[in-house]
Amino acid sequence: MELVTTVLQLALTTATPIALGAYAGLFSERSGVVNIAIEGMMLMAAMMASFVSAYTNSLFLGVVAGLLTGALMAGLHAVVSIKYKTDQIISGTVINFLAAGVTGHLYQAYLVPPRWPGSAGTFPAMPIPVLSDIPIIGPILFDHQPIVYIMVILTFVIHYVLWYTPWGLRMRAVGEHPRAADTLGINVYFTRYANVMIGGLLAGLAGIWLTLEWVGSFNINMTNGRGFIALAALIFGRWTPFGAFGAALLFGLANAAQIRTQTMFPQVPAEFLQMLPYLLTILVATLRRPIPPAAVGQPYEKA
Amino acid sequence: MTKTPVLEARGLTKRFPGVLANDAVDLTLHKGEVLAMLGENGAGKTTLMNMLYGLYRPDEGEIWVNGRRVEMASPNEAIHAGIGMVHQHFMLIPVMTVTENIMLGVEETRGLLSRIPMLGRINRREVAGRIHSLSQQYNLAVNPDDFIRNLPVGIQQRVEIIKALYRHADILILDEPTAVLTPQEAEELFVIMRNLTQQGVSIIFITHKLKEVLRVADRIAVMRQGRMVGTAQPATATEASLAEMMVGRKVILQVKKGEAHPGQPVLQVQDLYVDDDRRQPAVQGISLEVRAGEILGVAGVQGNGQRELVEALTGLRPARSGQVHIGGVETTHYLPRQVTESGVAHIPEDREKHGLVMAYTVADNLCLNRYYLPPFAQGPVLNQTQIDDEARTLVQKFDVRTPSIYTHAGNLSGGNKQKVIVAREFSHPVRLLIANQPTRGVDVGSIEFIHNQIVSQRDQGSAVLLVSAELDEILSLSDRVAVMFHGQIVKVMPIAEASREKVGLLMAGSATADTDEQVQPQVIK
Ligand SMILES: Nc1ncnc2c1ncn2[C@@H]1O[C@H](COP(=O)(O)OP(=O)(O)OP(=O)(O)O)[C@@H](O)[C@H]1O
Ligand SMILES: [Mg+2]
């Protein structure tokens, strides 16, 4: 019982960056811009959050830096894809390389001793009074660090925005048929910029989770493919927040099970178990034929 | 009697690279009238409308609405000024509902969050209610909760019209609204248009069908090569006079063709079954035969399996069962290229989707069926000079109006796209021509041209399978007529026995049309 509880709690925790990354992709792709740069945005934001929080000794400033970094990276992707109409896959690939290079360099230069001023720590766990005392459910759902709660709340918020508000309607319209939206006086470019950058904020939050909530410091390539798994979750979740959340949870579950079972089967190589969540993601992703937004990846050319 | 102009264009000019699409065009629209716009393909009608609707910025000229000059920087200004437009290609989002499509951009919200711009909760019920009352007022029946992708084009068009009315449009631009409609849907549209004008809406109605113009227009304006060449009154105009005004020469509206001399069977179809996209049976046991030197016309209301039949014959869609032979060789499971190489020319129904690559040049589109063969290719390498030379010849021969052979096909006017397809398909040895709606959206001059091309293919010994929803086209071109209904050929008859009424009844599914075979002999006498 104890084991099940800890595995489920850990599942929700490790699903957090995947879900946030998927929501980042959701805003971008629902408005028609392919975003395979979530990985790079996350990595860069993780690094900047760690860097700023360590040097200012303020977790808050670290969060601000991480969010801004995500938005700026997304802004870069947006300008290149929307204004200059470059192939969006190429833009995303370049941003991923850029992030790997820049973070690797800054890490060597500032985030290892003797320069490293020491970590500003991680967010404390914030058990919710009363609720966290409920047996089983309490620890699984109501005893977490803040970004986990934020992620769960965002799932509902994004569901509301996407399906029930003018913002969501316009965003979907622009991703499906930008010319139709244009003929109704909707600014296609503004809509795409805004949504890609909102996506950047979310990717930034996923990066912040890595350094300021999970590990406590930055490591080279510490995203470890989570940005791509997030994309898989988005696709398997059919570009919907609850779908993506479910897919992220599945990955989180496999990951948590893998972490907890490593000690139980010492004879199985750890790398083999670590591979399982990724393998599961691939298998699951082949189950359903995804139907992406019709205009995703196509730059809009005004007549 | 002088009426107030609700809309006025003064000296509108628009240039595209290599084309003067509109050359100082003047246009006046009066309150409550239907102004029909005629003009050849590429004359500049759509361009003019796009300027009036704020989609293109005019290079010169002014737009006045109700006596006020309006700067149309974007569709927003046009919508604000009360202008609505139904585009030649619908601007609807298939995966959204009628309600969502209509309210897009002018959503109503309710609840706590409605003070925050764009984040309030959409009030679907209110919007659906307004849609309902508009559809009552103007007799435009739609179901607000239907998804666009499930609706027939006729209904989609109503949604487009309601979309404009929902934004309080009192000037409505309809760009070739009847091109995609069945004759019956077109009739319904005309009733709707009358309804609208009686309630004060003014309409600009673009079409290539002269009969429609004479029926519904209050006034007629004609464009040619970017210029407004004049106006006419439906009371005094005739089809011939309008055609001449448009094209600048006399047009023979009647197809000239001699007796058919049918030879060997070229296309033989036996008991063919084909499914549609939703895996429902669409073609249900069709057998037919087309001989060399004859035109078999397949009449039928759109959506009775014609598209699936043609796609199965051309290798674009698998047949569930049955056999197809072309020239005695079984081709049932051929790939499209193998079908082409057996001497089949195909004019597809949807030219945008299946006929052309929009992002390719006219020249490249013209050799799509042969680019891999000499002289266009030497081994794996294309010979662009040969391709371009051929393209120049074809553009000339088929009178494609394009600024150059390097223009992207997507930038051609609708009718000229069609001519590019016809030119390509007729430029290799053909023994079977399969033409599906070959003249949809094409101007009278080009219809004459395409019809003559089809007849001359026949006279050179090709077999022709002509599928068309235009009864006139079927009756004037075919040597034999087959009527398709619910995926079956309900009757095949020689042209002499195919009266308009009889074919019309059969198309509508009335098996009793057979009874007027007793009437038929009397008619012939
Ligand atoms: N976006 C564009 N870029 C370049 N050229 C264009 C563009 N739109 C139209 N043209 C050119 O402008 C001319 C007028 O085209 P337009 O679409 O207005 O013709 P139309 O009268 O509507 O013809 P149709 O009856 O075939 O629809 C054509 O020569 C066309 O090739
Ligand atoms: Mg046009």
C-alpha cells in the first residue's frame, strides 16, 4: 500500500513537466505553429532559473527569469516562423541546438565550483491542510510542491479557455483555417504570436520545475527529452488539455514505477528500466491516428 | 427614379506582378437591387470584390459606402460598413459548428469573467437564438449545432450568408455562389436572394451562367480584362448579347457536333462497387461501356456516387469489387500513373485538390503527367527548357490567361486553373477521356472552347465519359445519356430519347420516368 501511494504521488510529480510542456505545445500548435522547440525552451529556462536564483539567492527572481526566458525563446521561434515564414521544424531544431549550446557553455562558466555560489534551494512541499490528511488520496494529490498544483489547475483553466472563450475559439480558428479567420477581421499574426509566447511561458514553467522544484541545481541536458515526450503527450492527447494531462500521467506513472522498482530488481540494468517510459510513450502514440489542426506548420501569407 | 447608391467604387486599380487585375473600375450598387457581375475568367471580378471587402488594398481609387468614403484597410472596416462577402471558396472551418463559425470574431460572452476581454464564457445559447431568428426572418434553415464538415454545400452557403447577416450586413457580395450548387439548391438560393432584397439588402451576384443572370438580376455589369466594359438590363439583354459583351466576340452557345461513329468498346465496367470516404457504399453495382468515338454523359444530382465512380476508374480510390477494363486490359487495381499511361485523360471534379499543385508554376503543372518521360526528363534529370517550351505552346493553344508560365497555379483565376488542367490532360495520346464537371466555374467563351475540345477528342476516336451536374452540358454534348441515382445507373438511353424532363425526373429518383417512353415516340414524330 505504502509503495502504491508513493508511486502514484511520484507519478503526478514527474508528470508535471510533461504536462506543462504539452500545454506549451498546445497553445502553439492549436494556433497553427509547430513547436518542436519545447525541449530547448525548457532547458534554457531551467538554466536561467537556476542561474538567477543562485546568484540573487531568490527563488522568486529565478521564477521570473525562467518564465521570461521561455517567452523570449518562444518569441524567437514565433518571429522566425510567422514573420520570416521559415520552416517551423527547422526553426525548432535550431532553437533546440541553440539551447543545448548556450546552457552547456554557461553551465561550465558559472554553475560549477569554484564560481557556483550554491543553490537557492527548491520550493518546499506545501501539503494542503485537512485534505492532505485523507488516507491514500491525501498524500497522492494534496502533498506536493507548488508547480504540481499549478499544473493541475492550469489543466482546467486551459480547458476552459480553449473550448469556452473567444480567445480559444479564435486560436483554434487560426490554426484550422487562417484565411477564414482573416476574412472575419481576426488578426492572424497577433493571434499566433500571442499563443506561441503563452506556450513559451508554460515551457518556461516546466524548466523552472526541473531546477527549482525537482533537482535544486542545473545539469547539462537535464531535460532529457521531456520536451519531446511532452509533444508525444500532446499528440496522444489529441491537442486537448485533459488528453495531454492523461498522457503525461501515463508517462509519469511509468517513470515513477521505474524509479521505485530499480531498487527492487538490482539484477536488471537501471538503463533498461529507465527506457521503459519512453518505449511505452512510443507504443501508446501508435494506438490512435492523430488529427492535428489543419493549418499547423503553414505560414500565413496575407493576400 | 434615382435611387441612393449604397456602395460605390471609383477608379479602383489593382496590380499584381505582371497583371493589371483592375484598371480604374467604377461600380455603383443601389439599395435593394441584385447587381449581376459577368466577365471572363481572370477579368478581375474576384479582385474587385476583395478590394470592396478589405482583403486587398487598392493601388488607386476610392470606396464609398452610403455616401461616405471608407478606407478598407482590412475586412474589419468592410464588416463595420455593413458589407458581407460569400467567397468563391467558402471560408468555413469544417471541424467547428455552425454557431462557432458564425460568431467567430463577434462572440458574445456572459458570466463573471465576461468583463475580461476574450476570456468570458461564450454564450452559445444567445448566439444560437440569434441565428434561429435570422434563419426565420430570411428563410435560411440551418441547425446551429451541426458541424460544417457534415453539411452539403448548399447548407454551407446558407451558413455563409447568415454569417454576413449576423454582422448586420446590408450589402452582400456573392462570388459565384451557384457554381457548386445543384440546380435545385440554386433555385432555393434565388428565393433567398429575393427575400433579402425585399428586406433592403443589396446584392452583388457573380456568375458565369447567363440564364441565371437574366432571371435574377435587376442590373448587369460586365468586366473584361480588368475593365468595366458596360452595364445591361435583363429586360433587353439576351444570352448571346451578354456573351458577346463579355468575350468581345460572338460566342456560339450551342455545341456544334456531327454524328457519332462509335467503334470498339474502350471502357468496360462490370458490376463495380466502390465505398466513399466514410466507408459507406457509394457505387453499387455499376456496369457500363463507352465506345471509341462516342460521348457517354452521366447525369445525376451531385453526391449520387459520381465522384467515387470516377475516382475508382482513375485509380484514385480502390474498388470493393467488380472489374474495369480499358482497351481490353483489366485496370481495376492500376495505380493512377498506370491508368494515365493506358491513355486516360482525367479532368477531376475538384481542381484545387486533385487537379493542380497550387504552389507549383503553371509550367510544372502542365507537365505533371509526363515530367518523367523524355524529352522532359533525361534519366533522373529534368529538362526545364523543354518543359517551359511545351508550357508556352500549351498556354498559347489553350488560351490560358496567366502573366507568365512561371506564375504559381494558385494565383490563377478559377477558370484559368481549369484550362491548365484541360491543356495538360489533352497533351498526351488519349483514348479515354474522363471528365468530371469539366466546365465548373468556367466562362462562356472557355466553355465553348472546352466543349469543342471534348467533341474533337471524340471525333479523333477517343471514348469520352462525361460526368456533369449541368443538365444542359449533358444534353448538348452526349451521344448517349446514363442517369445515376443512389450509386446505380438507373437508365441508359440514346440522346434522341433523352428529353430534359425525362432525365430530370430520373435524376430525382423517379422510376416512373419510364412511363413517358409512351410519350417519347409522339414527340419524335
Ligand atoms: N493573389 C494574386 N496574385 C497574383 N495574381 C493574382 C492574384 N489574384 C488574382 N490574380 C490575377 O488577377 C487577374 C484577375 O483575377 P480574378 O480572380 O479577379 O478573376 P475573376 O474575374 O474572378 O475570374 P474567375 O471567373 O475565373 O473567378 C487574373 O489574371 C489573376 O491571375
Ligand atoms: Mg473569381
